[in-house]
Amino acid sequence: MSENFPRTNIPDGLDAGSIIAHVPPSDELPQKMRTKPPLEFTFEVGGYNSCSFFQKATKLVSALTLLYPDGYIRCQEQNFPTRDAYRAWLSERKMAPQFNADPRAQAHTSSPFVVLNGTFLGGCDDTIAFCRHYFVVDKSVGGVSRAEDTETEVLQAPDGFDKQHTYDYDLIVIGGGSGGCACAEEASLLGARVLLLDYKNPSPRGAARGLGGTSVNASCIPRHLFHIGSALGETIAVDLPAFGWEFGVESGATRQDERATQAEDERQQMHHHSWSILRDNVQAYTRRLKFELRLKLRDARVTYFNKLGRFWDAHTLDVQGDHGGTGRLTGARFVIAVGDRPQPLDCPGGELAITTDELFSLERAPGETCVVGVGHIAVECADLLRGMGHTVTLAVRSTILQDEEYDRECVEKLEEHLTKARRLRLLQGVVPLSLALEEAGGRKKVRVTFSSGNACVFDTVIAALGRIVDLEALNTDGIGLAVDPENGRLRCQGEQTTQAHIYAIGSVRTGSPEQATCAAQAGKLLARKMFGSSQVGVNDAVIPRRILTLWEYACVGLSEAQARAVVEGKDLKVYRASFTPLEWAIVPERTGPEGTRDGFLKVVVRRSDDCVLGLHYLGPHAGEVIEGFAVAMNGQLCAENGAGKSLTYAQLVSTTGIHPYSALSVIQSSRLTTLSPGQA
């Protein structure tokens, strides 16, 4: 093999093998895209579903199968539902004769396990490095380009687009949520003729939807504003007295003990929340946002129809509005961005539960509430309702926040805070078996019978069980779009469905993060790939996440468990630190034994190159804090080989921060840190 080959973790065993024996030196590689590779490649990619590196490797290889559709490249995917199932398969796979004498194969424990033509290739980054070297093309050819300075450059198959086409539109976007609006606007600004279809389909209980999608109408924006309202209630009840604020008391008018008693009485009288006022103000704001979205689309010259689209054939849509009237429109390209809906409660009486999409449009406060679910939306809704003074029970089938991106140590601290400081009732290991209406105190209530045999009565039951996609109305089966049978979402390579000119973005696509910002970014970048010269896609490896509770948790990069799955144990170093945010320092309720409200942070570092693999932060304004660090990590995180530029721990702790803000604790973590148990 040429000495010019980029050798980052490329297995030495390939040098003598026949796999790439005919690969020329890097400086002799052709500058135009080949009609076929000179060899036939069969990639075997094994891993578990939730592993982002497995997803990345399979997307890359599958994209190559689209570029070379005549069988020159084949992808054999070994997909396992859990990490344990994958590891059981891996142990057996490594017993194959061709791997017995390969020390790299025997030492490999992470996901994915990639085999090329029967020879062990390596993990995700080994696969990327091999494909970058071998499949080099000139950008002037179109369709594919070589990544020079970013981990996010994406291979995209030609979709047959011809500027001289005779269709009605260059692009038809189906769905007016965050992703659809961003894609339509960007494509139009790049010169495309764009139609955006957005059908307002209300929820079963009549919750309004419309332009802006779930994020604007029912989820992210309303939930965040209700969270702010809940946090302000805690500030009034807990923080203000410590900062000298007294309600209805004139300074010096009474003795100290009388003043304290009176201030407490006044504070309790004022600490009342009006659900209807907040609901009306939030709905007025979301209406304003939708109007502003319409103006942005108009200014970008996007044609907008409030109509439902259904595929008649691969380039034709039947469209229909609320008041009848149908027609057919054609497009050269399509983007499906219809989003998803909350999954209803599937048990007898399940229709008595509302979903999280309907919570923020309730006519009156929910009262004593049971939230059913384990994910971040369930936790956030339970916490904000508790902050508004409601009695809340969170019923979970196992433990909260099971996604492996969330660090378990941080989740356990958050759970302790929810149950002790917030006094949220947590029912673990149960599921609802049935719901039934009953009268109590002159009001209709809901009796929930759990799998434990216990029954409880609530004013409101909220189903927060995850989200589902409904593609039946689009007739995706009728035009041959492949759907993942496990989750009902579209199978894609990158954003391309099995019809190369039909794309999907957001949560309708298998493997896509369920975040509005990810959908919006994916939509914008996809438009640039379709109608610009870019091939850059969303960097799935560095997506910041947050849990919007009053004690906020945010993270970016790998959790400690994820890092241990891809980094040799001795090569991993985990810094942990507790700190007291200044705004909590003089508030006894925040810092006392029952408060459990010290901030907490964790920095996951690879020793060999000092690369920061993950940041986790529990404390005030966690989302704002982590978003800044995500900028430093974006496009640079490389969990398997350390190649390229990376944010290092030395850079992190040598940064000069702003005193005395809480974010300073991250860059001063070397002063505060104790290592995780078992770390050197």
C-alpha cells in the first residue's frame, strides 16, 4: 500500500491482502468519478440500533451501494436491538477462523464491527478513512465529493434532477414544521420553484396545529414557556425572601419575627398560578410565530397551500383542502417532513388520557396529575406541573431517561432531586392496565389501575409514551418507499428514501434525532445539497441535548457508558465536580440537605490525545451553557481514533472564563474535580 495512504487505524493486514491490492497511490487516484470501482466490495457491518457510530457506518456504506447500484458494493447489515445482544453476536463472530490470527479483531469490543471482503476492517472511523481514500471524486462531477476538513460531509446519490424538467415545481415539501419550513425557504432562496404543503390536522381532542409543526404549536415553544412560568413560581416561593424581597411589608414596620411571619403569609397568598392567563398568552405568541413564518415564506417566494398531499405516483401528488376541492401537482423532487404524533395510551379506557400535545391547550389547570412515560417530555411535563403546585405522579415501566446519550450518574442525581426536593411521586416498574371515569367531589376523575395491582385517582392522566409516524395518508407504500417495520419510519440513506428524488427529514426518517433544531438544520443543509454545491449534512455525533426541569440537565457528546463502549478502559478519564451556583449560594432551600441542589458536571476525556468526548452539566441555564461548548465540539468529535482537530481537555481548562458565572465551573473543572470511581 502507498505510504500516502491516510493510515489512521487502518489495519495493517489489508496491506498484504487482495482487498485493495489494485488501489493506486493517493497522488495517482483519478480525478473524475469512476463508472465502477475496480474491485467488488462486500461490507459486513455489525452493531446495535442505538449506537450512533453503527448508524454512521451503515449510512456511509449504504450510500455507496446507491452510487454503485450494479452490485459492485454490497452491504450486509447485522443489526441488533441492544448492546448485550450485539456483544453476544460479536463474541461468536470473532471465533471465525479468519479472525483468530488477527489481534485487532480479537481486541475489538466496540460497535460497529466492520468486515470487508472477509477481512476485519475495524470500526466506524476505520471505515470512513478507507472510503475516503478509495472513493475519491471530483466535485465538478456532482453527486459525490470528498470530505477534506469535516466529519459531516455526506455521500448523496444522483436523483435524476434536470433543470429543463416539465414538472410544476422543482421541489414540493410536504409538512410545514421546523424542517419543512427551513428546507422550503432555503431551496427557494437558492433559486428553486418550491411548493410547501401543510395540512392542519387537529389532535383527537381538538388541539390546534398548523404552520410551525409540533414544535411551535404544541411542544417545544409552549413547554418551554410553561417551564419558565413554573420556574418563576419557585423563584417567588424560594429565592426572593433570601434576596430581601418582602411582600406587603413596610421596612421596619414590625419586629423581626412578626415581619417574617407576615412576609410568609403574604408570600403564600401571592403564590397562586393562573393557568388560563399563561395558556392564553402562550397561544397568542404561537399565533404570532405562525404569522411570521408565513411572512418569511412569502418573502422567500415559497408557494404555500394549506392542503393535504397524497402521492398518486412518484412525481405526482393529489392535493385536497379542508373544504373539498382536489387537484394534482407534479414535482421533480419531494421532501417528506410530516413529523410525528404522540403515541396514545393503549389499554382499556386509554382514550381518557390526554397526550402531551394537548396539555398546554387545556381549558383549566390539570390538577392532580399522572404522567405516564420514561422520556424527557414525560419528565419535563411532570416537573413543570409540580412547580405550579400540582400533585404529580410519574409512572414509569423501568427507569427514567433511558436513552444512552444521557449519563446515568447525572440522571440518578436528577431523579433524586425530583423525588426528594421536588417531592414528585415516582412509581417505577408499573404500566397502566386500565382507566375508568368516576365521580369524586363533584368532579369527574380518572381511576388508573396499575400492573402492580394498586389503583389511584387523578384529575388528569397524560400519556407521554413516545411518538409515532402516520404515513398511510401519503400512500408511501403505493410508490415503493421502504419503511422500517420496527418503528414505521422511512428507511433512508442520508435523507434519500428508496426513491432517490424523494427525501425525508426530521422524525419521519429512521435514525433521525427527534429534535426540532435537528430537523431545521437538516432541512436547510438538504436544500443546499439539492440546489447548491454543498454536500455537508448534520453532524449527528455532536447534538446537544437538555432536560428542561427546574434543576436543568444538558449534555453534548458521549455519556460515560457510551465512551466506555468505544474507548479502551485505561484510555478513558472522567472528571466529576460539584459546585454551588452563585444564585443558589444564599438560599437555604437550594443548598440544604433536602435541596440536593448543588450543581454537578462531568467531562469525559480520552487520555491518549486529551480529546473531550462528552460534557454533562446539571445546574441553572444548563442548555445555554452546553450550547456554547457544543460549538467547540461540532465537527471535531472523533470517538475512535482521535484523527483531525479535537477540543482537548487542556484547551478547555486553559480558557479564561467570566467570573462568577456557573459555566466557569466547566473550564475550572481541574480545580474542583474528583475522578469517577475506579479511575486513575
